[in-house]
Amino acid sequence: MNEQSSRINKLKSDSSFHKIACHISDSVKDETYEKVKQTSDFLGSIVRETIKYHLEEIRNKNDIPLTNPMDSSDIKALEDLFTYYQNAIRTTSIGLSNPISLIEEWTISFLGEQFDKGAIITIDHFLTELVKKLLTLTSSIEDSYDDLVTFQKRYVTIKNIIVDSRIASSIENLGIHKPDSLHIASAISHQASTGQKVVFVTLDFHSILDKKDLLKEQANLLCCDPLYALYHLF
Amino acid sequence: MTSSIPSTLTSDFSGNALRYGLLDIRPVEVVEIVKKCGMKFRRIVRGFESLTPEKSYADMILSQDKAILGTIDIPDRFDVEKLADIYLKRSVSIYENDAEFKKVVEEVRRKERPLLSFVRYAIDRFTSEKDTYLEVEADRFLRSNLPLSFYNKLVVCDNTYYDFLGILENIVRRHEFYATYSRNFAMYSKHMARMKADVSPIIDQMDKCCFLYSRLKKYVLIWNSSDYKQIFNPDFLDIKNLDFNEFTKVFNEYNAKLKETREFLLKYNPEFLHKAIDPEEPTANLFSKLVRLPSSSLVLER
């Protein structure tokens, strides 16, 4: 995130210093919001359905009251749970192991910190604290999203661009799928309708930036990392 | 299990409490005779009196609850009048038992406490209880099958309410400062009238938002309660107990008003939504990594 933030900060300062307009298309606006919502709901369901269910199941199996404070046996129960998912993903090759590892690190580090502090924590308390952390973060993200996107109080403005479906299809033919193809088609349509030079800025190295030469050659659209946006305009 | 016991200043009751303390007042000048060193002195003190002493806190709550219950579908197992009565009794009981809040409101009326102190009190009170509100939502989430994003929208309202108090504080501080240095009572009254004119639209806006926030919560809680005892804290909030169309309507109306209110507050403080998120904080770090993964990887099946 740090590395990404500094790249976006460079774009922000370039935009402000050189008075360069930064636009977000409706398609990007909607996708961003949906992605944040999806991530938030995903994390919530992992805490509520997966972690809670497993911890309680193991306690019941071992005849340990749910109200007893958590200890290292609960951490080992979580280790089994995460290992199960890692193995399932490895054997079926469905999905990425990344989310599991990330959530595993987050939960176990939090519990470890509580144990190090000598805190007495029940399963209920542990789960509530995780949810509180998520709600605190997601509500802050909503503030930032509204500030930047909904109310456009910073350096970007929303552009309502009618996307030509033929352009979107031609982008898909280059191997760029929806919704990225729609974002790129919006930029191409905007460039064509305004006659202004447009630089499409993204941090998506794997599905967009790796095809930047193709996009330049076949769709006449410059794509780059936010670090370099300014230099493509001059 | 955390029970939901709001104080008089939670967002459910916000506008009422602030209206009661800030708008339902009139500045007055009181002449007092004070004895000092055996001599009598006349002292003129400026304070406030209630504009509508007969209109009680209970009246305001009852009219709000009736308005809420009149705009949502209620299951046949409940009687609207009885529900309104239960809500009223609880709100009045919270108010009556909230000795600290009552004292502060009465002090404003009896001129001992300036209005700025009242707003600051509201902020301090909200700050000290903010974690409890969060805990209530977290606990409800864990005892439900509604998505986390639903609870997030409720927390956003709590946060907006907190920011609204900060905006109110700035307005009241400015007017009270000028009023304090007024040469005469007429000027003093004029400054107070200006303050009321300035804070009134903000309180009205926040009230409308809190009304829909409270309506949404009541709708979800009532439809998940099997009897009157459960209506404040049902055992489990099941999305299947809600009529999808009605829930969507109640939720969307709340969400639209929340957005409108946030935009409205931006006119008073353009920076209030501009808050930095620490990228090193573990939850933020986790989230930033997950949000960049393809949507298809954010599914877990056992």
C-alpha cells in the first residue's frame, strides 16, 4: 500500500502543480465501490461464518465451554482451519491462496498481540474486536471515497462517458476483460470526443500495463503507471 | 453479548436532545441582588429559558416514533400503538435516568452553563460512547446473516453525527463569543437569534437523517422479533425475515439521506471527510491487499 500510495501521491502533486485534469469514469467509480463492498463483505463472512464456526465446533468437540478464555489450543485450531483451506486450494487449483494467508496473518497476529499483553479474551470478544476493526476501517474508506469520488472534493472529477460497445469489444479482443475493457473504452471515447490527449493511469500491471504497447498501437491510447503520467502528456 | 443501551445523545435521539438544548430556548436577562461585604449589589445575568416548557421530551419522542411506525410495514403480531408506547417508555426511562444529561440541559436553561459547554458536553459524551456504538453493531453483525456492508452504513451515520457535533461546536463558539461581548441585551439577543438561525438547518438536516437511520434499525429489529420483549435486541437478525422490496426501499431512503446530509455538512466544513488512513495499520494493510485481488478469489467454500 505504501508503494502504491507514493505513486498516487506523485500523480496528485503533478495534477495540482501543472493543473492537469484527472478524471474517473462512471465505470471505474462503480467498480471501485463494489470492490470495497465485496472485500468488506468477504472479510465479514470469513470472521462470522468460517472462523467463528470452526472455533466453536472445536470447543464443543473438546467439551470446553465457549465462554472460557482463548489460549494456544484455539490458535492451533485456527492453524488447522487455515491449513485445510490452503491445501484445498493447492489440490484443486481453484482460487488463490493469497486471501487465506493474508487473513491468517491478520487474525493470528491480533491474537498473539492480545496474549503477549496478557489480555484475557473470549471467542466472542475476539470476534467482536475483529469486526470492530473492520467497521472502523470500512467507514473510514467510505469517508475517503465520498470525499474523493462521490463529492469530488479533491483532484479528480467524475466523467459520465457513454461507452461505444464496439470499442469495448475491440479491447476485449486484445485480452483485456470486463470491467477493465470498459474503463479503457471510456478513456478512448473521451479522447475521441474531446480531441484532448488522454493518458490512462493504472496500477494494474498484470492485465493492463503489460499490454500498453498493444493499446498504443491498436487503440492509440497511452497507458502508464501514475508515476509517469505527467511525462506522457508533454 | 452486548446489549444496546443508548444514552440520550446517541444518533437515534440526537436531534431531539440538541434541539431541546440549543433551539428550544430564549435568551433572558435576570436581575439578581447579591450581598457582598454587607452591601447589596444589583447584578444583571443573561441566561436562557425554555420556549415551550409544556412540550416535553416525551412528546417529541412519541411523535417521532409514531411517524416512523407509520411509514413502515409492521408484522400482524404487533400493535402499532403498543409498539409506540414501548419505545416511548424506554426513551423516557433513558432520559429520566440520564441524570448527567438532564443536569446539563437544565444548567443551560438556568444560565449557569453556556451553550458552547453544552455542545462540548455532547461531543465528550459521544466520544466516550463511540466504542460502545461500534461494539453494538459488531455484536449485531455476529448475530445476524446481514452483510458487513449493511452495518458499515450504520457506523458511517454514527461517524457523520460525530462530525456534525464538531461543526455545531464551531458555529456555537463563534456566536457565543460575539454575544458575550455585546454591549446590551438587545445585541446579545440578536447574536443568539443568529446562532439559532445558523444551527437550525444543520440540526434539521441531521434530524432527517437520524429519523431514517432509526426507521431502518427499527424495521430490521421489529421484523426479527417474535414478541414485544425482543424488539430492542432480538436473538438473531435474519435477512430472510425481511421483505426484500420493503427493506431495499427503507435502506435506500436512509442511504440517500445520509449522502445528502454528508454533502450538506461539507458546506460548513469542506475537510470533514478528509481523513488519513494509516496504511501500516494491520487491518488497512490486509484490506488494501485483498481489494487488489480478482473478485473471483474473494470466495471461500468449504
